[in-house]
Amino acid sequence: MKLHDDIHNYYEKLMLDEIVKQGIDKKFDDDTLADFCCTVLNHLPTRYIRFEVDMAFYSPQKERIEMEGKVKTAIESALELIARRHADD
């Protein structure tokens, strides 16, 4: 078993989906985007899974909606942080 291939944090997928949905991946260079992702993930809990199908079938819809809300909030905070840092430059 390769731990890094078999197990991952489901919030990573939710975050990446939301980043693409909001077009944030087009706004920043790769280095800034990597820092941005770290900032977002550091504001979220972890939810480790092996297979995404597990989340689809075994998580209540209410939980999924709450998770998506946490991701949106963390992304908003990270965007505000980046805006403040760029304003200081």
C-alpha cells in the first residue's frame, strides 16, 4: 500500500472543485496558487477517505453541504489574506 496514493483528504477535492468553479486557478501563478491552497486547507478540518464513492454513498447530504460551506468560507478568508498582502506591497 502506498499511503499517499490510497488515502487522501476529501477537503482537497472540494477545495479544488471550488477553486475551478470560481476561476481562482486562472487568477494566480502556480506558486501563489500553491500557497493559497495550503492556506485554505489549513483552515479546514480533515476528512480522510480512500475512495470518493464512499463519500457519495455514505455521507448525508446535509454533511456534504456543510463541508462545501466550510470550503467556501476558507477560500474567502484566503482571498482576503492575499488581497491584504498585495495591498501592502
